[in-house]
Amino acid sequence: MKSFFKNVLANIVAIVLLCVVFFFFFIVMIAFGSMSNEKSVSVKKNSVLTINFKTDIIDSPTEDQQSIFNVNNKNTSILIYDALEAVRKAKTDDNIKGISIEVDNLNAGITQIDDLRAAIQDFKKSGKFVYAYGNTVSQSSYYLGSVADQYYLNPSGGIELKGLSTEVTFFKDFAEKYGIGIEVIRHGKFKSAVEPFLRNDISPENKEQLSTLLNDIWDNTASKIAASRKMDVSQFKTVVDSLYGMIPDLSLQHRLADKLIQKTEYDQMIRTKLSLNGDDKLNKISLTKYIDSFSDDDKSGEKVAVLYASGSINNGDEYSDIYAEKYIKYIKELQDNDKIKAVVLRINSPGGSANASDEILFELQQLKKKKPLVVSFGDYAASGGYYIAMAADKIYSEPNTLTGSIGVFGVMPYFKDLANRNGVRSDIVATNANAAYYSSLNGLTPYGVNLMTRSVEGTYKRFVYFVTQNRKKSFEQIDNIGGGRVWSGTRAKQIGLVDELGSLEDAVKFAAQKANLKSYNVSSYPKKMTAFEQIFSDLNEDDISARVIKNKIGKANYEILEQITDKNLKSEVKMEMPYQIKIN
């Protein structure tokens, strides 16, 4: 028996040692992989810069988290600022002869596509060619590809050009059926984040704002596509309404495409354009590889920092999204770094926790006292995302940015009816009058409702106060355009919620000018996680389960689940936009 236990113990030790060896081998392999990715890339003569289906355009380094549990994702993420810089440099690079856009499904936000499209439009002024090819093309991919000199489509392909729509899901009857009570307190008739729990249809106010917002975005998008394809707006509307793009022959007939050809024929056409002989290789270089070819900037020079604020705003100390404790550390680092002469805050956020937003705004106000602070809006700058922009010297918005949503709400779910139906009752013993002002079974007491209402109203007034100070308007003026309403960037400029319509590059240039910098480097904050940091962040038990669920059900569905299940996101006043809009 003694020898048996010795053998068992020896086997256990062997297994543990094997696991340790495997783990360190795994880390070494990743280290070598990282070093190989950092090798310099040379750009060959007669090259074509290629935007392909393996490229994801992201706004912030915090969005680029390739988990060890998501091994199937072969896409490469590129910061929009780097992508724009690549197109700008390619314009004057003698080795780059043209651009080929080869994306069927483009993973990028509305404003990111706008900026990339504008950069390619500027690239065309060099006289170099821009061609595009598609198979089964999404609307967002066609929006980018339509900027090309020539658009080529597969003979059995199609273009899903259909316009914009939104579908709102309501849970009122579902909640009542299963005995789930939801106490809602909000300020702003347009604050529609809570409507799914209160109604079974879209309110007139929400329908008005959604219609205006969708039409603003689509009018801007449609006019650019129509101009590139040399159509008048009414003709283009007919093409879209009739879904002509879905049928290859009709795409050709109605000038959405210039020719129906196979991909091999498309590549051969580029070879002919470059005057390549039969044995000459067609040198295509991806955006990722081209960016890797850039030489490092002089790290000792004066800098403009781009501080990315991407995702929902929460309390806590996490790397992803915008967690107040972590984010305040970034702000203080920039404040104390003498090499940083100006800061551009790039906001791409629908908001979140009112408390966390307020903490971040205060620290940004301290930063502004020491150096210029310019704000650039991405896809979203709404609710808490707009709130933290109120420290800015100047605000730049993209025309299609979802902007404003100056409103506040609180949602408190309770399960009294559900519990009672299943024979569950509760009774309370308390030391003070309002020790149990809220419980998950009984919801809010009348005093609790009054208290939460005062909190929501007070938070809204504080929100509007900071907006009045930054935008130099009266409370009544801001209240009239607030109330939770979301505006397009174009209208936000018209009503004074932003200063200029412009890109991240425009904001960087202005920040440098305000800091009196003639030459400068641009640095991104927060820094991208290293491979080692990513490994150890993945080993957190909660993160492992969260990543597995996220990969299984998708990011959008996971964010909805998180709102319901995360204890850190419950029972607090929210500054949050009710929806997201994406051109699919």
C-alpha cells in the first residue's frame, strides 16, 4: 500500500511538472511569435497597398485584445489613426503604385469608415489608381469601396445596399408575464434606454429622434456614394429602395459596379496596370505590413498624446472599456509627463456610470489646467461619453457621430411577483427607517422612489451645469436640446454641442498648434497590452468564463447580458445611450 501511494504521488508530481513545463514552453513560443512580428518590413517596388478582409479597424488599443481562448480569430486589428497615416504616407511613397480595396465585410465603425474613405479620396489626388473588388458585399464595405476609381463585382456576387433601419425590442409584457418588476426613474423624454421596460412600442419622442438620426447619417453616407458612382441623389434612392445591388446584372446596369469579373481576372487587371510580365510577382502589401514598415519616430521629441476613451464607462480598475480607477492613472501620467505638451481625448463611448463619468471629468479638468486638452469624437460621444468631454478646450466631432444624449436614468429590477408565484415570501427586520429602502424581492419603498428621483434630478442638473460652462449657453438652452436626445455630429455642430466637424487628425493638429509645436510626435495611451500581459489577464477566473461566453454568444449580446448580471453595474444612476448604430 505504501508503494502504491508513492507511485500515485510521483504521478501527480510528474503531471504538475509537465503542466509547468508546457506553460513556460507556451510563453516562450508566444515571445518568439511576438519578436517575429516586430521584424522590419521592406516595401518592394511596384507594390499595391491592400485593404483586405483580414483587417479590423479599431479606435483604441483597449479594443485589441486577442485572447488565448479565441484562437479562431485570424484578423489583425489596426488603429484608425495608424490606418489613416498609412494611406497618407502611401500617397507620396514611390514604391506604392495604388490601392486595392478587397473587403466583403468590413469590421469598422461609421466614423472610422468616413475617415478612411476621406483619406483614400485624398490619396487619389496623387494620380495613383484605386480599385475595389467584392463578392458578397456588405453595405459598410461598399461604402468604403465606392470611393474607388473602378468597382468590380463577382458575377455571382451581390451588394447589400439597403439603407438604414433600427429595430427596438420590448420586454414589458415579458417582465409582467414572469413576475419581474422594474422600477424606472429618468430625466428626459428622449431618454429611451428604459423604454423597453415601460412600453410595447416606440414612443413618439423616440421615433422622432431615431428618424432624424438615421436620416442624417444615411443622407451623409448616400450623398458620398452617389457622388463617387456619378449618380444623382434621386437615381441612387431608386437603386437602394429597389435593392438592385443584390442582383449582379442589375448592379452593373445601375452603375453600382463597373464590371463583373472573377478575382483572378481582377488581379490580372492590376498586373496589366503595373506593366508586369508573366513571371513577375504581384506585390500586394496589407495595411498591417505597411504600418510595420514605418521607421520609429524620435522618442525624445515633444509629443501630442492621444488618450483613447473607448467603450462603456464603469467604476473599477480594468484594462478594457473605460474604468475610472485605471483611467484616472492614465490622466495623471499625462499630466506629469513633461514631454507631453498637449493631449487629444478620443471619445468613442455611449456612456455608463454617472459616478465614474464624474470622477473622470474632474481629473480631465485638472489636466486641462496644465496643458491643452482637445476632444475628438468617434462613433459615439453620448451621455457619460459626452459628459467627460466637458473639460475640453475645443471639441471636434465627425458628421456621423452619435452625440449628446444629455439625460440620466436609474433602473431597479425586483422579483416580488415571480417569487410569490413560486411560494417565496420575505419579511424584514431593520435597525433604521430606510435600511431596506430597496430589496431584490420588494423593490423600492415609496421613500426610496423619492430618494432615487432626487438623485436622478440632481445628476441631470449637474450634467447640464457642466455643459453650460463648456458650451457657454444657459441652462434653458441646453435643457431644450438635452432631455436624453441623441443628435448626429452634423446637427450637434448646428446647435452648438460641438465646435467643429473634423477627424482625429484635425484634433491632433489643433492641439499641436495650441501648444505652439512646430514638430512633434504622436503617442497613444493607454499602451497596447504585451503578449505576456494578455496571457496573465486571460488567466483570471472571471475573465476566462466571460471570454468563453462572449466568444459563444457574440460581443453585442454579451454586453446586454453584462448589464443584467454584473453586480458592479447595478443599482446606480446611469448616463448611457440606449442603442448603437452600425452600417451593416
